[in-house]
Amino acid sequence: MNDHSLDGNAMAGLLGEIFPFEMTSVRALCAGCGAMEALGRESVYADAPGMVMRCLHCEAILIRAVEGGGRIWIDMRGVACLQVHGE
Ligand SMILES: [Zn+2]
């Protein structure tokens, strides 16, 4: 991979515009390897078109987000399940 990796906080702000949760503490189940990890700990690459979040364990793409023209596209096909903590 490259060394432009950011942590999950870099994408949490954008995701927070869509989801009403504190996204860094939301956990994602990777559809590729089955690892459950907090979004705040995953690797984010901002030099792709938009932003890409990759699994910390297998580097599969979890979430792709592209923002432009007042719209946001979120591709979450790499996430099998989101775990959100209730109140
Ligand atoms: Zn994985």
C-alpha cells in the first residue's frame, strides 16, 4: 500500500453528515475477512477519487465515499454489518 493512510477519523466527519451516530465508535464487520473493528481504527485513503476506508486486517475496501455537486455517494458493499451502540 502507500503511506498516505489516515485513520478512520478522517472519514468520520463525512459519514457523520449522513448517519446520526458518533461514527468513530461504530464498528463494522468486514465482508472480506469477518473482522469486527471500530471505524475510527480503520485505514482511510483520501487520495483516491473521494475517500476509501480499508479493513485494518485484510485491506479490503469497506466504504467508498465521493462528495460533489451537493451530493454524497456512499458505497458500503464491503461492510457486512454495522454495530451501533445504543444509548
Ligand atoms: Zn477484512
